[in-house]
Amino acid sequence: MAIVFAISLYIVIWWIVLFAVLPIGVRTQAEEGEVSPGTVESAPHLPRLLPKILGTTVVASVVFLGIYLIIAHHLIKLDQIPFKSKACGHSSTKVHPRNYVTHMIIAN
């Protein structure tokens, strides 16, 4: 895996995990009863960004490691992924027996 690809992949994974983690445990100013002047009631009271950033980094690192191992050690090969043919909704090539059921589901 090229270093630029690895860094790009990690950054994408990190941001996706961050957006999934951000709303966890957030209470609005209206829920806390302390609305600061000049802010909307739905603004977070205490967003606790540092623990979320640290948690995001840990989770993103684990996910990246899993994807890296799959790519670097060829644990899943493209031949193992059943792709649907774009022509006529089914493939004209011979289907391997282990992919026959998946092929039949996709073809219908």
C-alpha cells in the first residue's frame, strides 16, 4: 500500500468516525437550562471534544489496521467479490460454484 493512499484512507476513516461519535452524549443548552446569550438553545452545553477526538483516533486506527491487513495480505481478493455484470443484468462468464447462489440472487 502506498503511503499517500494509506494516509488518505486514514484521514477519510477518521472523519467518518468523528461524525459518528460527535453526537454521543451531547446535551443542549436548553436541556441544561443554561442558554448563553448570543447562542441558540440547541447549541451543545459541554461538547467534550478532546475525549471524542481521542476516541475517534483509537477507533479509526483499529478500523484502518483492519483494512490495511485485508489489503496488504490479500485476505479478500477481487475474485471473491461477486460483481454484477452491467450487460443485460447477468454475467455471460461461467460462475464459480461458491458464488452461484449470490450470482442467482443478483441476476434476478
